Amino acid sequence: MDIHLTDEQSATLLAALDKIIDGDRYPLSPRVKMLREIRAQIKPYPMHEPLPPRKHYEPPRAGQRRR
């Protein structure tokens, strides 16, 4: 099912969905998850750049540091 909405209609629908989702008492409920999926289909989130690889730190060796 394809729905063709104007920009104004999409903005109104997204505002209503945001209000419902943000004001819901149970943010992890199946109902809210479904509304988030619908919102993502109307306005997909921009892709983020992948995070850089994490640095690996070695613990200090025993006996290497003396005073």
C-alpha cells in the first residue's frame, strides 16, 4: 500500500506521531514500537558515519615502573 502525501501532510503526521510517542507512558510497548516503525518509513533517519575503532589499552606490566 503506497500513500502519497504532500510535504505539509507528512509534517503534520510526523508531528502527531512524535507527540504520541513522546507522551506515551510505556515507551517500550509494542504499540509505540509500531508507531516508531511507521515514523521511520515516513521520514528515514540519516545514516551516521561509523564510529572509529576503539583503542586497546594494555595494563601496565608488573615491575616495570619503579620509584
